[in-house]
Amino acid sequence: MKVLVTGATGYIGGRLVPELLAAGHEVRCAARTPAKLDGRAWRDDVEVVAADLLDAASLGRAFAGVDVVYHLVHAMDGGGDFEARDRQAAENLRDAAAAAGVARIVYLGGLGAADGAPLSPHLRSRQEVGQVLASGPVPVTELRAAVILGSGSASFEMLRHLVEVLPVMVAPRWVDTRCQPIAIRDVLHHLVAVLEVEATAGQVLEIGGPDVLTYRELMATYAAVAGLRRRIVLPVPLLTPRLSSLWIGLVTPLPTGLARPLVDSLVNEVVVTDRRFETLVPYEPLPARQAIELALARVQDLDVATTWASAGWTGEAAPPRGATTGSSDAPAAQGDRPEDPQPEDPSWSGGTVFADVRTVTAAAPADVLFGTVTSLGGDAGWYSPRWMWELRGLIDKLVGGIGVRRGRRHPTQLALGEPVDFWRVEALDPPYLLRLRAEMRLPGEAWLEFRIAPAGDGSRLEQRARFHPRGLVGRLYWWVLAPFHRLIFPGMARRIAREAEARAVTAAARPR
């Protein structure tokens, strides 16, 4: 089919497009700012048109000639009056689809209150949008879901940051409200599958995973999967949704304006009560624990402010999934699963990462600079005060770690998966990239990465120390060490550059 995806720059839309392409559909994306899609791996495989659902006059070209329209635009961006904007967008989409002769609209909404309680403004708006779409002549397939488990989902990121930051939390009574979370890969499967089942047209269908959990139980599940100690949750009756959203805005990166409607919705019990979808589209969804495990199982470096990192690889035998060799430009390494972070995800998604980034230039070719970098560790040291590294290794030994005494196999040669002192080679792409993953005992995961690029007659080195903290202790660990980083890393980058320059001069002086 020829499919139009609105909201392709958003969380669901950006993940849905490659799934539709894989299913053989021809895809057109409508975006207010088409340039936002330029960096997507699938950009050359789709048609992109400029359109704004709040501007009815801009929709004609986008809707012309398509069979199906996916409505994935949502105005809950932290701004005011999202209900009115969502309503207007739905009306414009409904009318444009009817005028263009579209055969079906597919819409992802929100589950209602299973206990019959009044809906929160957020959930009420989601269901109103479905009603507006269905009031036109084009058949609508409305899928209703609760919490979506996947990196970038606002609900999941709120869950992640609350659990990781707070070992003890005071929470309102909504922590004991039941919900039925669903994995992002299952949501995407269902959105694509309904196109193949004609009986889903004109239907409102509820989707969810196999587990019905309270929010407290969901937080406990996340803590267990992430390797955190059991979180203590103290429910109190006095925390209003407004106070809760202010608190969430303080301890998580989510804007308070976005947290407020999410918290409001947690007051409502959202579980599947109508199981017709399971009959129309037979499928076995992932349990909540497995969905979280998948979302936390991959090491991904997206070159953005946040990075996805797992705690999985500490053994000696093989590198983790996501460890790479070969071309550093390979797009398949980024976001090839629905749970992985995507370029279109908001800046607060993907987990917290602290970074110390240093950039220097060297009057040396890239291969000479890379050779200097790959000689780090062992007897050569780290081009910074050796006693600091020895002290860190001693501390690691005292707490049961491997220390710094492993050294390295060869003074200049490295291979993927080899140990270097208390690091291990995770990515190796000569002469552009070396990434080392720490195997010392840490309250989190740490990497030391070197990226090299030609720069004029020489080359440029970008040195990155990155740390993905685990819980509050992990954040405190980074802040305590920050003064030492300022002593180590700037000088380390400069000395690497000087050593590379010296090697380049020596190489040039050798008789040919």
C-alpha cells in the first residue's frame, strides 16, 4: 500500500517507518520541518513532504494518492492547551483524508479507565481524537495502549529516571494503580499488522502486554533488570498531581509541563478489558520484564547528549552485542531494533550519561595519531600521572575488582575484545576509532573513546570519557571524581598529540 505517516519525526513514527518499509509498503512522511528527517537511515527510501496538521491548507499534497494514513501526532509537548490542538489536528486530518479518498486511518490512542473513574485530561483527549477521526467517512482503526516500554517513550523515561535516581521515594497513591505496559516492538507490530486484517477497519481495539502491574511493581521490575537495589516507595495521600509533576521535573530530565499530564494519567487504571484484538491479530506479546531487558541490552553510541548503555558484558570471552569493528559509518549499527535509541528521540531519552570531552589537533597523519592511541596502557601508561592510575587500580583491587595489573598482550597492537589494564577493546576502526570499556568495579558503566579525523595537514583527536551511572551512588561517584578528571584528561589528550607529532618527525627522518 501507499502509506502516509504523520509524526515521522516523533517517537512512534520514527520507529514505524522502517517497519512499514520492511513490510513492503511505499511510505510518504509528512513533517512541518522536513529537514529533521535528513539524518534518518531510511530517508532515501521514503518521500517527504512539508505539511502541518494545524494548517488544513498545507495537507492536500501530502494526502494525495495514499491508501492509508497513520495519525501519530500528539500535542502533549509541555505547552498549554494540548487538548484543543489535538482536536484541531484530528479534524484537519479527518477532512483531508476524506477529500483525498483515503481508504483507512490508523490511530494510536490511550487506554481508558478500566475502573470507570473519570479520565484524566490526557487520556480524555486521546480518546476524543479517536472519536473525531471516526466521525468522518474514512474507516478508522484505533489502537489503545497504556505505558509503552522502549527508550524515548516519555512514560518509560519517567520510570527510568525515577528508579535510577531515587533509592527511596515518597510517592502519591497512584503508585498502586494498575496498568498494562506493552513493549515498543509489539506496538509497532500491531500498527503494521492491522493493514493486513480488513476486519480491524472501523474498530477500537485495546492492546497490551501479558502483565498487569501496579506502578510500584513496574518500578521494582525496572530496578531488578537494571541491577539496582530494591527501591523503597513510601506512598502518602497528600501529594497532588501538580506537586508530583513538579517533583518529577526536578529529579528527571522531563519538563514539568510534560510530566503533569503523565502523572494525571497514572491516577487512572489502564488495563485491557476488550480482548478482540487478540482474536483478530493472533500474537504473543513480550512480558514487561523482557521488554525492559531488551531495552537495556544494547550498547549504542549515538553521538548525542544521551547514550544507551548496558551492564551486560563483564566476561573474558566475547564482546557484547553492539561492539563493532570495521567502518564507523555503518548505519546498521544504530537503532536496528525498535527498543534502541533513535536520532528523533528527545534529548532526555536514553538514560543519563556524563562525559568529559577533549579535542586537540596534532601535526601528524591520522594513522600515526591512531598508532599512538592504540599504544596506551601497559608499560607505556596513559600519558598522565601514573600514580593516579595505579591508585585507581589499587582501589579496584581492594573492592574485589581486577585492578590495573593485566597490562596488554602487545605494546602496539590491539584486537577487538582484548584487555588493556582494566579496560577492554569494545570498538576498533583503524585509523578513526578506538573505544575502551571499563571492567573495573563501578556504580555504572564507563568508556574511554578516541575518535580521529584528518584536519588540514594533520589530524584531530576527540577524546571522550563517558559514564552511565547506576542510581544515585553512580551520580555521586562521577561528581566526586570530576576534579580528578580535570587533572587527568586535558593533559592526556595534549601529550598524546605531542607524542604523535614526535613519532611523525621520527618517521619522516628515517632514510627511505
